Amino acid sequence: MSNQMIEKFTDQEMAVAVEMINRGLDRAAVSLKMILNSQIEVTNVDFDITVLDNEPQYSTKKDDRIHILRTELAGELRGICHLIFTSEEVDKIHKKCLPESVINSDNEDAQIMRLELLKEIDNIMAASVITEFANSLDVGIYGNVPSLHIMEAGEVNKYIHAESVTLSPLIQFSSVFHTDDIDIKSDFIWLLEEEFIQKIKNLALSK
């Protein structure tokens, strides 16, 4: 898709896209509230359609152990979701949801439980947005099993940008989920292939 075509994305089409994404994010916030038993606020929703010529700043989190939960879309359309936590935020989630015996244990079962909790959070949040895409755009898509990747903060943007190459030009959007009592601000970053753009255009025409 050329830059010229991207520039022709109308205000109406942009409004339809943002509304659809916000519905998915709100659905994700409700699901996350059920897991964390905390009020969730979705903030800093940033939506863009772009051809990436250089490496953008996807996440500003600083930590030597950034946790990236990656979910790949499968089915009729392609895309990748990244849910990003610092190690401190992961510790807060564990303390909120798991007994101390699991948190403080290094045995294999406890490690698996901690990992599965993070994957379940990612799975529910990603599925909420994917469901909105599927319903609104009338496409058959689903999320694959999420995977966890741990790296230094300096590697995060390089990692996500490398994934964008196979989807460029793309739709990119990100948001922050903020909880009221444990102060978790998770980056929720999506890369979606260009066919999403045409689907959104078709949806806007039908309005």
C-alpha cells in the first residue's frame, strides 16, 4: 500500500476504526478487571496507519527484564499483539493474584503457575480486541497461544520493529491499562496488516 493511499484514509474511516478499537479495548479492560479484581482505566490510545521507514518508539518502559507477551493473529487476516510489563509490574500481578507459597517458590510447578497467569491475562485481553475485529469486520480470525519473551528495555523496540517488517505497511495502535490499586501501566501494542485498512474502509461505507 502506498503512502498516497494511506493519506486517503478519511476522517469518517478513522472514526470508525478508533470506535471499533476502543470497543475492543473496553472489553479487554472488563476482562482484566475480573482477573485482578481492580478497576481498570484505558488511557493513551494512540492509533496510526503508516509505512515504517525507521525504528519508532513503541514502548518507553525501562527495566532490565521487560516481559513481552506476544500473540499472533491467525485466520483470514494477519497481525501481532504485544502486551508489555516491567518485572516490577509482573511482581505486582503475582502478589495480587497468587498465594505467597507460589510466588516465593522456585519449583517447576510454581514457575508454571506464574507463567500461566501472565499468559491468561494476555490471552483474555488480546481475545477481547480480536473478537471486536472479527465481529465488526466480519472476518474469521483468532489468536494463537501467547508466548513470553524477556529482554532488556533497549531491545524491546528493536524486537517489535523487526516484527513490523513482515506486516508493513501496517496499522499500529497502542494503549495503556492502568489499575487503581496496584499501579500497573501495561503497554498494549498491535501491528496489523494492510488488508485491515480495506476492511475498515468497507465498514465505513456501510455506515
